[in-house]
Amino acid sequence: MLQVYNTLSRTKEPFHPVQEGKVGIYLCGPTVYKPSHIGHMVGPVIFDTVSKYLTYLGYDVTFVVNITDVDDKLIAESNRRGIPMSAVAEEMTADYFANLKTMGVNSIKFFPRATEHIDGIIRFTQDLIDKGYAYASKGDVYFNVAKFDGYGKLSNRTLEQMSGEGGGTADRKESDFDFALWKSAKPGEPSWESPWGPGRPGWHIECSVMSCALLGETFDIHGGGLDLQFPHHENEIAQSEARHGKPMAKYWMHNGLMQASNEVGKVGGRKTRAAESGAKEGDLASQEAGKISKSKGASAFRDLVARIPAETIRFFLLSSHYRRPIDYSEERLAEVGKGLESFYRLFKRFKLVTGQSFYTLAAPKTRAEGDARWGAVPAEKKLLTDALACRAKFLDAMDDDFNTAGGMGTLFDMTRLLNRAIEEKKLETGGTDADKAELTEAMTVLKELAQILGVFREEQAEPAAADDGLTDALMKILIELRLAAKKRKDFETADKIRDDLKAVGITLEDRPGETTWSRS
């Protein structure tokens, strides 16, 4: 039984969707005013994996990620560049979509834009005024926090523990804690006509309107970064539940923030401080203390992915539990990349043994299909039996609040299991057809689980050769020199050749009758 940690109750709860067989997921998306950086990929990769696992369990999933295409930051950027706000938004939305595609985030069904829902926002706002939860003031409209009894239940704060927005609009509000549903337009700003004069929507109401339009008044999972818990998600709850008189979302899921490896804080922030003992799960204060931001030189994601394979980045983002902070550095990405080499070498060995590509194996798409396919396995098929034990362990981890870190650990266990079987049964130099068929089934189990995490989707391209075969020729000479050293029992020289090559990114692998090499 799938258990999900609900921020609202602060406990793990059995997962029971609002409508049997169907799941609605809403994830707060980006404000599209600058190119995406790696922090913008955290939520989409995590909740894409959540969506994939729920689909694997047999649910019909509708996954929604919004695009905030009207905002103060967008207006400032359009003024700086001297182009319309809509042009900035379109350019940066295209950049965001391209990055999602690169990362294998392909389960999102709808990308609603705030500017497409202005009429709905105006109706929603008017309903809140009519119900006594909101008031108009000098062209603005504010939600009256004091009128909503449940305010603070998500972030577990009282009004005394909160800080109001205040600012330049304080004189228009009945309380500093009240937040804007509609903002009157300043000269030269993009605006839309409304009963309260020309203006544009507040940030919080956009998500309430778009989620309701696509998923209904109550849906299953609302996701986002830990930093959105307050005030954004708290305000979404207040205005949605005030209007509809029912829960907005059944489960609230918040992922940890990405921080520099030597700092504590979210990627995208303005302040940093040195990490002491490290930020902890659910510790917003320490995770928010600083972020890798554009103002501090964080590179655009498209530049990062030009240097580091997207699969390595996705694996890295899923290598810790989603509620924990992500400790980021390119050195850590490099470590993950080295770990992935064990999978790639296994895939090459499998192709050498069977003539089949791991990437073309037809694996079950759902848990029910997998259960039916594997069924009762004869005791003599020990490799497949062990692989299916790993499958059970993987699914147990995913059932425990989508523990991708535990699941990935199981995948590494499988690589060791499969490599050992190839060696013990001497499949690279012979072996029976039955042993090779069993290896293929066990590899198919690995493919089934990899699909859930969205990894190993396609074969990784080898680095382009631009030396007219010189590298191959030199490697052949070095391998022959090493073999000659081993024959005369000069193991010190043989090991030095292997170690020196490893230091420059080349791995040698000794197999029965031959030595092969690959770039790390």
C-alpha cells in the first residue's frame, strides 16, 4: 500500500485518491522571466517520477504544471530589454519546455498560463468578495485573512508568528496579513479590465484558479518546493477553501530545496551562509538561508546540460529522498556520472552476450503487468528469483513515500547481481541458451524499474571521435604493452598502465580472452 507524507497532517497517510482510479497532481511552475537553472528542474523531475509511479500502479494521472507569465519580474525584464512582456514569457517558456524534454520530464499533460485564465481569476475574486472573504480598495482587491478560520494550518503558524506583506500598499489594506487577489495597474504596465479597474492578478490566486479549472475544486496532490509552503500554498488554501467550502487538495507534498554543497539554502535565492552540519529535512529556515541564483552567477540549465549528460542530472536529483535538501555541486554530479558507468558497462556486456540492446527490451508498463508476467518462478532460476527480490525491495521503497533513493540503491544491487551471474556462468565466452534467456528476463526486470525513474531511456552516445582512429590505435598499443607486462609477471607496470589510464578518464575491463576500454 502506497504511503504519502502529507505536509498538512505531518504524517504518512495511506494513498486513497479523491476519485477511484484517477489522480490529479498540480505542481507550481516557473515565473518565466529568465532562462531556467538547475533549481527549476528539481520539482518537475521529482513529480514526473511521482506521476510515473502512480501510472505504473494503474492510475489515470493528470499532471498539471502552471506557467506564471505575468509578474513584477516579467514586467521589469520586458522594460530592461525593451520588448513586450509576452515576448519575454514566450522565449523563456520555450527554454523551460526544451529543458524539460532534455530531462525526460514527459508526463505533464497541461501547462496552463496565467494570462489564459484572467476571466476565471476575475470571477473567482468576485465570488470571494460576495462571500465576505475579500474587499476592494483603491483598485486593488485583498483577501481578508482574519475571516478564514483555518489560516496557518499548512505552515503550522499563528498570525503572531507571521509577517505581513505590508509594503507600499499597506495603506490600502485592513491588515498587513491580507494578500492581493487583484492589483491595480501602474502606468505602462500590462493590464486587463475588471470590475475594480484595469489591473492584473495576484500571484496566489493564479494557482487556485488554474488548478480548479483543470483538476476540480478538490484534487489529490498539490506539490511544490518547501519554500512555497508559506505564504503561497497557505494563501491558495485560504482563498480556494473560502470559495468552495471544501479541501483544496487531499495531499500536500513539498520537496526539499537545492543548495550549494558548501552553503545552506535554496537554488535561486539572494543570500547564502556556510553550511554547518547541513540542512535537514523540513528545515525551511536553514534551506532558505541561501540559494544558487542568477544574481550570484548560477548558469542557465542549457549550459549545464551541454557539459553534463541529462541522465546524470536526473539520476542525481532522484538520488536523495524528495523531502530532503539536495546538496549540489558539479563534483557531486561527476561522482554520480562515475556511478552510472557501472550500468553502461553492464548494458554493453548484455549486448555482447545476447546480441540484444537493453534499451529495446519490452518491459511491463504497470505493476499488474509485471506481476502477471513474472508469476511463479521455478526455484532453479536463481538469477531471476534474485532479480524479482530486488524488484520487491524497489517497490517497497517507492510505496514508502516515493523513496527514490532507496529504489536507486536497489538498482545498483541489481547491477552487481547481473554482472556476477555473467561472470559465474561465463556467458561472455559461452554459456547455455537457457542461461542467456534467464539473463534477458532479469535485465527486463531492471528495465521495468528504470522506466519508473525515467532513466536509461536511450543509449548514451559515445564521445565523438575527432582523431581519425589515433586513440583506438594508441589504446591497442597500451593494452598490448600491459598484457605483455602481465605475462612476464611485471604486475607493477601493468597496474600503473591501468591506473594512469583511469586517471585520465579511460577504464580498462579485463574479460576472458580480451581487454576492452571505454571512456569514463
